[in-house]
Amino acid sequence: QKGASDRGKKKKNYSADTVDSSALHFTFPATSALVCLPQAKMVGDGFKRQATRKGTIKLKTLRKPGVKDISSMFNKAGSIDDKQLGYADEAGLEPLLGLLDHEHPKIRGLAEEMISNLQEDENDVVVKDGGFKVCAELLKYKNHQAQRDTLWTLAILAGNTELTHDGMIVDIGWPTLLSRAKASIAEIQRPAVTLIANLSLNEEMHEMIMEEGGLELLKKLADTDDLKLKRAVCNAFANLCSDEDNVQEVLGDGGLEMIISFLSSDDDELIAGALHTVANVASTDDVQQQIIELGGVAPIIKLMHSLNVMIQKGATTAMANLVQNAEFHSALMDEGLLDPLLLLARKSKNSEVQFRVVSALNNLASNRDYKATLKDGGAVNPLKSLARSRDPEIKREAIEALAELGITYVKKKKPKAGGVDDGEAREARERERIERERVEREQMEEQMRDKEAREALEKEAREREAAERERIERERIAAAHEKERQAREAMENEAKASIEREREAMKRERELAAEKEREMREALERQAAEAREALERARAQTVQYEQMERERREALEREKREQEAALEKARREKEELERQTREALEKEAREAREALERMKLEREEMERQAAERRAEEEAEAQQRALQGSSAMKLVKMSEVYEIEEEKDVFDDYDEEDDEMTDDDKREKAKIALIMVDLWETNEDLSITESALRKLGMLAMKERNR
């Protein structure tokens, strides 16, 4: 809510009236929307937040009143004086006064104690410290009337003054109040939600309501078909949105669309709550854009024609906030905003409506695109009329708007001598204007009276129709009860006869059952004797079987021991055989490794001898190379023959190996070709080196073979 000092600023936000849902019909207070509400008083260290964590209370069942309850009721009978009753009547606590006539003395005693806790503080009826504990006790009983009237009492007190809010939360606990708002019984849920709506009048309670399940519950209940419940929810939204920090959370998840949909309702109180909510949120560009995009402008402009002052206040406040942004002037003017503004400027006598209307006109007049439109539309005369208002804020806004339109407003002066005719003409025009306004006002009042008369007739017709329906329903119920009584008597007679027949049948059945039971008992005794004999025979057979089983088990155990001994012997023999085999294999492996080592040494010795022999042959070949070619060929052939003669040098060859095979021939041919290359003179030593390598390889191959 904005203070009165804010009204002097141009391009300002306007907050709608704080919605008060204290009364049973969710009426609004008549206080100005721009006056700050008094802050709730604190006791001691102020409002303790830990009190809101108080657990929910368990419900008690009212027992039949005893001597103690009746005696305590008479002891407290004189504790309430006329002054306390006057406080309750002044605060409008009819539900609490109604509990004084409750059928149970315990409830009556608690109601009297609650009334005795009332006191007056700065012309407000409040409750003593700790006085709401009586209400907490009343809410513990499983009695719908006690809970309903207690919640309505709390709702009314919360709507009357914020001084009671802290005591309610501390003594009763927020979880308890929230649990009642979640009740499935409408007559308990309505006052509980109304209480939350009135607690939202106090900005110090906003955090608790927003963060501890209150807002979530209100959004869930907004879709209800219960009109009275929906009014309280909408009023709570309006109060919570008076704090800009809560706007986004309230509007989130389709909240704005839902509030705009309330504008199309047929209920004036719900419409007023929705308008005040829209007015409170229409202070930022983003929300203003959303309102326009969601089609909220047209219903607001339509509602400006309403005869309900609260609806006029909400609609004009919303428009005063929307028109602050020049970007939206075109959209607002296209929806026909100018005509209802000028109509209210001429007709309305409510100072708050006049101030919002003239503020909207002032903002439109500051837009150069619409100056001519305002002049041509007839805005000058209403602005001049408002400029003569006794309210300085309205006068200043009207003068500023006229200045924006290029019209200087000068207060009329008294006529001087010689100007009598002009003064008389002005007085005549003034009288005509006053007469026109009086006629228009009388017409509006006549329309309001006609509407009230129509509403009264419609209400009376609805009441008559309801009474007729109730009478018909009573007659129908009475006839149904008579039919039900006759049917019940017939059923009772038939039931008696049936019971008698069933009694006789049961007697016969009992006799038959007794005979059958005797025969069955004798049969069972015979069966038991036979079973005992069979059991004795079975016991003897069991003893015999056990003896046979014992002998067979002993035989099996002996056989098992013999088999285990034989198995152990075989295992030892196997281990000995494996040990001998392993030693033999290890011996053979050692001998093989030794033989292999000897063969390796012999091969190395043979390779060494072959290398020495090749070296000697190469030396001799180099010496003979110096001789002639003919001599060399002779040596070559003789050498070949000499090599052939040495084929039986090794003793490893068997006798059958002395025969010449095709492989031997090929190998010897290769050796001969290499020897030719060795003995022929060649200046290229690489040929000689290659022939020597080939010869060495062939010799190694032949030796290995």
C-alpha cells in the first residue's frame, strides 16, 4: 500500500483497497486505499516465528456433561459482565455469542471465558495475552458448530485489527489453522480460509502464508465451485499482491489467467476482489503486458460502468496503473477506455474514483498522440469540473491534465462593477450545470433504486421458490417416511413369522443333529479302537524295522571302512609309482641334457676345425692363384677329387649311405660350380667372397646331414 504522500508524484502506482474478508459476507472496509494501515503491535520480543512451528492439535470428543462440568458452568455464570458482552457485540462476534447457547456446558463455559478475555485497546477490541488459548481448546473438539463458530470469531477479529494476529499464531499455531482450511467440511473450511485472507492484511504474515503452505492451498482452492470460498481466496490474493515481492509467486502457474477469469463472474464481491488483485499487480511492465495479452483490459473497462462503488474503485485503480506506460496507450484506447473515464469524471462523486480517473486522464494527456482525441472527446469540461474539487490532489491532477492539453485553468473571480450581465450569465450557466448534474445524479440514484428493487424482488422470488421447494420436499419426506413406516411394519410382521418358522426348523435340526452326533461318536469310538490296535502293530513293526536297519547300517559301515583301507593302500602305491616314474624321467632328462651338451661341444669343435680348414684352403688358394690358369684348373680338379675321397671321414654314416643319390649329385654339382668360380681369375673380389660363403653353407648343410 502506498502512503498519501505518494499521490503527488506523476506516473505513480496505485494500490487497490486492502480486501477485508472478516465478515461472513466478505465485505470490504470503507477506508481509503492510499492510507497506510497501522502496524501490528508486538509484545515482548515481538512475534516469535517458532510459534508457527507448533504442531497440529488432536481432536477431542465431547463427552456427556458430568457434575463437575455443570458445577463449573454455574461457577462461571457470573464472570461475564455487560461490558464484556458490549465488546463482543461491538466487534461483531455473533458466532462467539451464539456459542453461549450451545447444548454442551463445556462449550458454553469456554465461550464465556473467551468473551471475558476481550478488552479495548485504542478503540479496537482485542484479546488479552494468552487469551486465544481458549480458541485453541475449542478447536480440539469434534463438534462442527464449536469449530465453525470459533473459526468465524477468529476471522472477524483478524479482519477488525491486526493487533490480534500475533496472539492467534502464538496461542493456536499456524499448522492448526492451515489444517482447518484443508478440511473437507465446507462450513469449517470457509471460515478458516477467510481467516487466512484476513491474516494476509498484515504484511508481517505474508512470509508465513507464502512459504508454509498457505499460497499453495489458496491456489488449489481457487478452482472450487463454492462461491463463498472463492471470494475469500480472491481477497487473499489481493492482499498478498499488495507486496511486490509476492506478485510473481501469486501469478505463477496460471494465477493471472485465473484472476482475470474471475472478472467474468456474476458475483460482485468476487469481481471486486479480482479487480483489486489486478490493480495491485498492474505496476510492472511485464505484468501489464501479460494483462493486455490475456484479454484483461476489455472486462476491466466494461466493469467501469458498474454501479457498485467497490467495483468502480478496483477498475479505475487497475486502469490508472495500466495507463502509466505510454506503450500501452494505443491498446487501451482501442478497447474504448476514454468513454468510461469521461463518464466517471462527470458522474462519480466518490473522491477515490475521481482521483484515479483524473490521474489516468493526466497520463493520457501527456501523450501527444492523444491530446486532440481527448479534446475532441469532451475531456476538457470534466477536467475543469474536477479542477474545482476541494481535494487538493484531485485538483492538482486535473490542472496538470488541462495544462498538458494546452488549456490554462484560472479560478473564477468575483464580477466587478459594469460586469453584472456577464456575472448573471455565468451564474445562469452554473445553475444549469448544477441542475444537469442533479438530474443525472437523480437518474443514477433512480437506476440504483430500480436495480435494488429488482434484486429485492428477485431475492424474494428466490426465497418464495426455495420455501415452496422446501415445503414440497418436507411433504415428500413425510410421505416417504409414512411409506417407510408401513413397509417397516410389514417387514417386521413378516420377519416375526419367519423367525418362528426358523425357530421350529432349528429345533428339528438340533434333534437330528443330536442323533447324528451320537451315531458319529459311536463310529468315532470304533475307529479309535481300531486305530489303537493298528498303532500297536505299527509300533511292533517299527521296532523290527529299526533292528533290521541297525544291522544293515553296521554292515554298510564295515564295508565302508574296508573300502577306505583299500583306497588308502591304492593311494600309497600310486604315490610310490609316481615318485619312481618322476625319478626315472628326471634321470633320463639329465642324461639327455648331458648328451645334448656333449653334442653341442662336438659341433662347436667341428665348426672350429672346419673354419681352420677353410682358412688354410683359402691361404693355399691365394698362393696358387698366382700361378697360371692351366695349373689352377688341374689343382681344382684334383681338389674336387680329394673332397670326394673324404666323404667317408665321419663314422656316423651307415653302409647304405655310401650309395650316390640324386640329392648327392646335385649338392656335388653345386660345390663344383662354386669351386670353378673360386679358381678362375677375377678382379672383382665380391664374387670370390660370395662363392666362399656359399661353399661354407653347403659344407655346413652336408655336415649336418
